[in-house]
Amino acid sequence: MTALRPLDIKSLHQAYSSGELTPASLIDELLDQAERLGPNSAWITRLTREQLTPYLQKLEEESPATLPLYGVPFAIKDNIDLAGVPTTAGSPAYAYTPDEHAFVVQQLIDAGALPLGKTNLDQFATGLVGERALDVYGTPANAFDPTFIPGGSSSGSAVVTAAGMVSFALGTDTAGSGRVPACFNNLYGVKPSLGLLSTRGVVPACATLDTISLFTLTCDDAAALLALTAVYDEQCAWSRRFDFAVQGQRYGQPPAAFRFGVPLESQWQTDAAYTQGMHQAITKLEALGGEKVELDCTPLLAAARLLYEGPWVAERYHVIQKLMAESPKAVHPVTFQITQGGATPLAVDAFDARYKLAEYKRQADALIQQVDVMLSPTTVTHPSKAEVAKDPIGANSRLGIWTNFMNLLDYSALAVPIGFTERELPVGVTLFGPAFADLQLLSLARALEARSRLPLGASGIERPAIEPLATPAQNGTMEIVVCGAHLEGLPLNHQLTERGGIKVESTQSAPRYKLYALAGGPPARPAMVRDEQGQAIEVEVWRLPIDTVGSFLAGIPVPLGLGQVELADGSWKCGFICSAGALNEPGPARDVSDYGGWRGWLKQAK
């Protein structure tokens, strides 16, 4: 299916700004396209021109300069509320018509986005296949090949975005429902950190694990949408307050060197195409400056099995137990079979599972702390519709091997397109990390996007040029230059390691410093003073989580403090400086610059 035009946000806003296009004319084009294509099971409710008119009228005095999503069309998974339009969650018997938009939908509309309708899903968001819809709605076709599954549960949202019917779409993700369909339709699938996006106005699947997910054509679009939707909602019990800027995190150009974790290949369980996709991703990350670190991901895979083998199914049962009792035929047979299992667990089972999960998380957190980012398969294969029909539960379970643990372990994740199979079906991988690493993942994915240069979705339209970003990405850490007792193995180094500090490199300062041994102690302390007649001094660069820097700074005794230090490569980083006049208090300091560094001085002092 060929789209009329590129629908990424940048391209649309360029067309609007040049006068080539208006929101109203774009909507007319998209509605005409939909009319020509006829009925489409990717939609449950598609808004008419009349229904869209009020939204268009609100844009009449606006422009891309005043609204960040001016005239950008989007779709909404039909378990998320759009005021005045039924929310079905895939079941007419369950449907209700909300008076208010879901909180996230409201943020998008306020920013100028245009809701085109509600999309199909695996009923009650239970499934990863996109095949668990009632006959009244049908099942969406994969945007590349109708004989293959679209992925679920956010099937319709992925398909309409890939097919060029909207610029982006909202889905939900509890166990992979946003990432799997993104993978199968050549899209970026953002699984935000839990609570980052409000779930008020969302029909829950597992309320403690649910997130609203984003389907986008580009990483820049995903970053722009996160900036608008990651808003704390005081009325949502699951919302978590988090400000990326305050936490020292920023979307930008990724670092020139980083470490990425990869599961042992024996754990991938991928078919030939998805194994090749993983190797492609590894090669591209290494070309970007990444160092591969193989890790035994046993605790992650063990946590994944808890989702459907443990009592979390009871959360799904909690939502629709009344409907199952009163109108069992209103529930898809496979959904009924799975959800019915949630009626039997005891309270003690829930606590047993929580205890297991706590142990898995302890192990998993220790594992991923060894690297800057993790890489895994998004899924292990792409089954056909016929294969899923033969084994609906088994096929679905295989798709969740590398997705089910993310929400349970409170991780952020991003599905990233990486290439195509011999059958011209998309293949993708997942970047993931701890909670609130969302912008770090997007920054690295953008570099992969520039290297892969895949077409937009299933449109066949060439991806717009991706220029390097002017600002570097920030990941919520601060690098600190140390030159004395905080060096590795010396008496105060524990102040760094206790705060989760990691040594980045051993290097030298620019040749513009003198090193002094201050009077007093113990421990003996140096002062590095900038002097144009100075020399290079041995230093180390340590990386600290930014939320620990305050306590570290508070423990630095006078006359030392933190300022900016120039390194041998010309970069400036935060490091120890000495206050004016301190070289003579409480006694004269000794110039030890000729020893090249504090270790050299200590060695001779013995």
C-alpha cells in the first residue's frame, strides 16, 4: 500500500509552512484514500469529516509555529478513551461512550493533533498476535503481507501507521503489545517507563503493569511525542512524577563510545531471520562505537515466565469477570480461556510470585548495570495467520519471550526496525534499560535509524535525511574528573563506588595545570590549579548517577570544590578545583607537578 505523502511530523510541518498543504486538505486526502480502499479491519471506528470538523476549526488561528503537533493525524487503540466515541476494548457488549478524552489523548489534541479514529486490537489487550478479535471487527492484515499476523495486541494502531493512514498511533503495552506489532510493521515502538504516561482513560489489562505505547515512523517523532505526553497526572493512581531535564537526561547525539549488553546467543531462541537481525544490530552498534558485552539473561527470562504462569492473569480477570459470567460469548474464546485462569489463584500465590519477582529483579538489575544499554530480540519469529490459527496459545507465547519481563521488572524499552527478511517482511530488535532511560534509548536508536535508512513504515517512501543533532544526549549521569585520593584504589575512592560510580577512563589533563600537595590530612590531598605554564597531570574520569552528585559534593571538604577541568583531548568536564589562597592555608602547599600525578607523588613520598 502506497501512502499519499510522507506523514512524519517534520515533513507535514514543512508542507504546512510552505502553504502546500492545510490540515483540512490533508484530512480530505486521507478520507478519500480510506474511501477508495473500502472497509478496513484495522479500524473499529473511523471518524467522519463532520466529526473531525470541530478539531479542524480549533486549528484555524494556529500554525506549526504555535502548536507542536499542528495538523498531525493520529489513531487511538480502542481501549483508550476519545470523548464522544465508543470505547469497546474489542467487545461490543463491553462498550461505553466516554465524556472525556484519556489524559494522554487530551495532551495530544491540545498540541494540535487530529484524532482520526479508534483501532482494532486483540480483545481486552490480551495477546501478541493481533488475531484475537471478534468476527464483527475482523482481524487486521499485516501492512506488508496480509497472510502474516500484524502483531498485537495493538494491531490496528501499528497497521494504520505503517500504511500511511496516520502519522502516529497510541497503543498499550503490558507484555509486548506495543513492541511486537511495531516490529512486524517496520515502526518504532516506544514502551515507556511505567507511570511516565498517565493511564487515566485506559481500559486496564493489568493495571499495575500497563503503559500507553507509541507507534511512530521516526525516532524524532517519538521523542517529540514523549516530550508532550510524559506529564504527571495527579488523578492517575499509577502516574509517576519524573522530569527528564531535572534528572540530567536529554535526547541528542549518542556518545562516541558505549557498552551494550547482549544475551548469550544460546538464549535468543530466534529463527534464522531474527538471528540475522540481531547480528545486523550488533554490527551496526559496533560501527557506532559500541562495545558488545555478552550477558547471561537467565533472570530476565525467568521473570518473563511469571506473567502468564503466575497470578498476574488475575488482574485481567478482575477487569472482565462480570462480562465473562453474564455474556461469555461476548469474549473471544482464546481470551476467555486465558483469562479464566485468573479466577483460581490464591492470595498466597500472588505473594509467592512477588517474592520470586523481587529476587529476579535484584539479579536483573545487577546484570544490566554492567552496560549502558541492553539489546535483545523483540520477538523470535514472525508467524503466518495460518500458523497462529493452528496453535493460538503456543504461537503467542513464543512471541513474548523477550517482551514479557520488561513491565514486570520496571524497565523502559524501544522496538527498533533493523532490516527485512528474504520475504520482504520487517525485522526488528529491542533496546532496553532501567526505568526512565527512555531518551537514552531513543538517542541511540536515532543513530541506528540514520545508519539503516529504511523506508517509512510500509509506504515505500524514502526516509527523510537524518542530520546529527547539535546537542549530545545526556543519560542522567555526570562525569567527574578526579586527581587525588578519589583515584581508583586510594582512600576516598569508596565515595564514588558507594554511589554507583563507574570509572570511564584513565587519562591526563590538558598541559595547563600544576599539582600541589596541600598541608594537613590525613588523608593527604592534592590541589590541581590551572596554570598556562603548567603540564599534563594524571587523572581519572568517573561517571556518577546525577542524583548522587549532591551528596558527593556535600562531602568535599574546603578548600576543594567542583568546577571545570580541561582534559588532554580538549574537552571540559566537572572536576576538583581549589579555592583561591588555599595553597598557603593551614600551611604552604608543595608543588608536586613534576611527578606527573598524585600516584607518582605518593610513591616517592614513601
